[in-house]
Amino acid sequence: MLLKKCIITRSCLVLTILCCYIGFSQSNTVEVDGVVQDGSNNPVPYANITFTNKYKGTMTNEDGAFLLEIFKSEVNDSLEISCMGYEPAKVKISDYLSQPEKVIRLKESIVELDEIKILSPVEYVQNALKNLKNTTISKPHQLTLLYRRASSEEKKARFFVEHYMKILDKGPSAMEIIAIEVMEGRKSADYRFFKKKEFRHSVVPMTIRNPVRQHLPMKKITWKKVGDTSYDGEDVVIIEGRPPKGAYKYMANGQPFKLYIGVDTYAIYRIENEANNSLYVYKKHKDGRLFLGYHSRQWTSQEKISTELQRRLGKGINQIQATYKHEVFVLDIETDRKRMRVRHQEAAPKTDMADLKVPYNANFWANFVAPPDTKYFKAIKAELESNFGVPLEKQFLYANKE
């Protein structure tokens, strides 16, 4: 029943999106961009930037850069900045826009945990998992995402694909996504030798490989406290879990993962999973509950190649190094069921995102205000042009033709 209520026609949806972004790109709006740094001028990645008393906002990328589009009527509002390990800050937008240097500086927080309140590591994890439905948005909600994936071989860029999409989800208290809709997409020409194909859209592994979304074998995992920090004024303990080999199918080699857990609320603010070099950063909704704000992961392996390709590449071994890097920005959230619009695509959960048939709309991407590219993705795009001599826009035009 919920999915039926979430269905609208693609044509109406695309038209609505284009109208919104074309309208936004005119004189009605202002772009607020810059970088968040610490006291030593180092970039602060994954800082949450939101309007005071509103959800609207963004998050800095791994280079500390951010880009936010606002209405001119909102320039007198303020931005609140919060990040793991730093004291919260508040900046008036009009004052920030008048600065010659577009930098927001955060002060590192000093954490002194009261030893009387300290629980055992496993108790923190148990309390965190038990309270997931209270600390996170656990009812169906709609997330609008920008999903990027880059492929390289022998450290040379070979392929890039990007989707503007929506998912219907119940957050980390549930194991899987309810529905997936890809509304816009673009991809470069495919110069890969080893064309790894996933049997599903890459957003699916994003969820099922999140250790918190699985039934963790608590008794088989060795838990220990490895540090402490803070988030938005709350002390946070860093708990490492190390499963034995073979105890958990997504951590078959026993790689550890870390949970950043609030001492007072038991909220899980951040997850780092060494098994697939993944990161999950959660942010607060206006009601105080958490939802996913950012995700990244990277997979690298040695893949076998044919004798002929080995000869052509002049390699001494019949293997090449293949790397896939993923990056996901959550652009918006909708919690009102009456306003959710996700048209589930049956092909998405069983098709590699590069093979999913998605219309390429150059006008959409030209007007789309995306989070800033990280240095990594800037290098990927530059290499795709310089290595093969074809401008990226031309690659998008021809590679996306069906």
C-alpha cells in the first residue's frame, strides 16, 4: 500500500525537478560555498551544516568543502555546524557571505569522561542497538541521494557513473531498503579492461554491508574501547568490534569495525568498517533523531587478465589492480508519508548501476547544484579526459545514448 501511494509518473517528476532547478538557478537564490577548517587550517571532513531550527543543509566532503543553495530571503538566517571531535559553531549567513575568505573554523573539543559513568564496551553496543528505533528515524522515510562511483585500473581512471536518486528506507534499525528509484544519471565512456559487474545497484551493498543493520553475533565479537571524542556537545566513546574469521559473512577475514556511540543517548553517530573501507556518517533531523548523511567505501583487488591483454599491457604477471570508490551524499529527507514519492524500479535491486537504463538529461546536470567534487573525483574526471583525449561532456553525451 505504501509503495502504491509513492508512485508518480516519471515524466511529471522529471519536469518538476527541472523546473525547480531552473528556477533555483535564477536570481531567486544564492550559493553559499567554502571550506570548514580547524585551528591549524586543516580541512574538517563530514561536518554537518544546517539551518537553525530547520533540516535544510549539507555536509562537507572529505576535503572539508561544501556548497549550499539558499533563497535570498534566507540570508539573514544562521548556519549551525557540528562535527565529530569539534565544538558546535553558529554562523550568520549574511556575515559569512561578506567575508573575503570563505572559511568556517571549528574549535577542537576537549573530552574528559566521568569514569563513574563508563560502561563496558559490550554494554555500550548492546544499549546502542537496543535503542536504534529511538535514536534514529526508524519509520519509512524518503532519502534523496547523489551516488558517485569511480573505477580505476593500475591507478589510472577508467570509468565514472553518477546517479541522482531516491530510496525509501527505515534506517539502520532495518536490514534492507524498501524501494529504489533512479531519476537521473550519467556515465563516462567505459575504458575498463576488467568490467566488474554487480548483480544489483551499488546502493544495496551500502545498506547490507553496514554492520549495524545486520544481526551482529555479539558473543563472538571481541569488543574494546579504543578512544573517545564528542559530537554536538555529547561525549562519545569509540568502540571497536573484532569478529573471528568466518563469524560474520561481511567480515569473513575478521577485520574490525568501529562504532562512535553517545555516552548519554547511546546514539550511533558514525560507523567505520575496515572490511570494505567504508564510512557511515549520521546527522540529526530537526526532531533530534539520526539519519544517514554521508557514506563512502572503496574496494581494491587483483584481477586476472587474459594472456593477450597481459602481452598488450607489457605486464610480467597476468593480473591488474582494480579499484572501485563509492561516495554518497544525502541531499534531502522526507518523513511525511503523504509527500513521499518513490517509484520503485524492479531492475534496480538486480542490475549493476552502470547498466541500469537511465535517461541522460544534460540540462538537469547543468543546473544541478551538487556537493563539491573531492580531490579524488576531480582527479578521476581529469584523467578520463586527458588519458583518452575526449572531453567528459562528450563522453556523457555518447556513452548515455540508448
